[in-house]
Amino acid sequence: MNGFNITGSGTPYCSGYSYCVSVQGSNIIAVNGSTQNVDFSGTNTVLGTGKPAIFDAMNQTEANGGGVVYLRSGTYNGNYALNWTYRNTKLKGEHRNSTWWKNTGANNIEIRTNNVRVDVESIYFTSTGNGDNVGIGVYSVLDDSSGLYGNRTFDLYLKDVKLYTLTNAIFIANDPTNTTYGGLGNISIKDSLFFRNSQNTDGTEYPGSQYDVVSITGFKNKYNELVIDNNRFIMDGIRRDDAKSLSITGDAVNGHGQESTSLDTGTVSNNYFDNSTRECFQISDARTSKYMITHVTTPYELGSFLQDCNRSIVTNNIVNYSFYRGTELMRVMRIHGWEIKHFIRD
């Protein structure tokens, strides 16, 4: 079996990975895939040293030239954000339903530097923190002078992950009018489940900008990929609190889908949107992109909202009624050269 075999000594054996991590009793241990030694370990508690031991394993993997850190099924406690500084290291779980990265208040993954590659597969992330910039799944930290943008270029590859958060599952906010930092990097989000609770336990709405389940803002050139395929976006909440399931925004002020600061090329396909409290899917300032085979269920306002876009295709979309405005299942504004077909109200 690739990954773990249990030896007679009771120490997990690691094969095929740089490090194999597991929960052993009250501890988290990281076994070196070359030496079979336990290089890093720590206690598996909220403020314990178990997750920092995982960070040590990832740091060592990157220092060795890169590889895969494998997390076996188990609950990984510890209220720490993983500061992703890696370009060649992947974090892979055994299964997204059994490998649980559990945070109580901290964000799960934070990006603070340029030119990293966030590469994660088959892990279940949760955070019960709430409020502005807190309790986010994958977060590009807002640290420019305005406090509104992160303005960094990095690649994001998520596959078969599950994110349950009280604020955003993913939040990337770059200034789309600032062309000095290079724009959005490659973004590929596939085969994943994004689940967000839209209100506090007392029924009040969350403050600030962290309403959307997945929110991506910035410009992108045609050489970087933008693929969001075969995902499910779920909003658990009964209030209309301005929360969109998936929001992708280029230059909302000046781009109009055709200038240098817009989103250039991309595909959003085979996604299922369930119970959004505003638009299930919003995109603006895009060109030569494809939005297809989308199933929208019970949006409180709009099924899809497309504006300031140019030369793109919308095809094979199904919307299963809208609570808030009834018949307004799709809205388009200021679009040019589009092809819209096979739009079905179910």
C-alpha cells in the first residue's frame, strides 16, 4: 500500500512520499519517507505542537527540493493557520471525508508571499471563526496600504477538498487596476465541496466583506489558467445577507471585459450551486471564457449574473427556480459577442 504500512514496532512506515503524517494517540507524528524516522512530532490539541510539526515537515520537504506531505485519516487539531510559503510541496490527505484539518478560530491556509503554489488534495478543512478576515479556508492576506487587497501572484490548485467555514471558503482580493504585481496566477479548483454557514448562531449576519463562499478578484492574462470544474457550492442560511456562492471579478470599474485589467480566458463548468442567499454565480469583466453545464438550485435572488463581459459562451445551464425574484433566473448586462444557448428553467 502506498503511504503507510504498520510495522511490528508500531511505527507507521512511509512509502512514496516525502513525509507521512498520522495521529498516534494524543500526538501527531511525521515519518520521513527516506529514513523511516519520526523527524517531527507534537501534541494533538488546540494549542498543541502537532500542527507546527506538520509545518516543519513541509518546510523540510521544500528545503529538500519539494515533494508530497501525506496526511493519513484522522482529526488534526490545533488552532493555527498554515502560512503557505511553498512552491514545490503538495499537501495530500488520505480522503476528504476522513482527513480532518480542524481549526476553531484561525484561518486554515494563508498566503502572504508572491510566487508560491498552493497545492492541496483530499483534505477536509473547517474553521469556526467568524468576522472580518477570520475563519477563512484559503486566504490571501489583505496587507496593502489600503487594507483592501493582497496584491500578490500565486498559483492555487485544489482538488477533492472539502471546506466548511463560517466566513469565506476561499478569499482572494487583488486590486484589478494595479498591474505592477502581475495579476492572478493559475487557478484550478476541481472536484471539491464548499460549504458555508451564512450567519451567527444568534441569527445575526456576519459583518464586512466576507459574505461569499468563494470570492476571487483581480485581473488575469490569457497565459494563466482559470478552471473551476465539477464542484458543489452550498450555502446554509435562510437570510438574504448579500452572500454569493461563487464570485469572480476582474476590473469592476474600468475593465468592461475587454481591456488589459480584465479576466482573460477561463472555464467554469459542471458546477452545482445550492441555496445561495444572493447570486449563485457572478462573474464580471471577463472575455473569451466559457460558462457551461451549471446547475443552480434555490437561489434567493439570481441564478447567474454576468456583466461587462466580452466574446464568451454560456451553454447547458439549468436553474431550479429562484425564491427572491421568482422569474429572474439570469441577468446579463453590458455584454458583447456572447453566445447564450441551452438555458433551461427546471
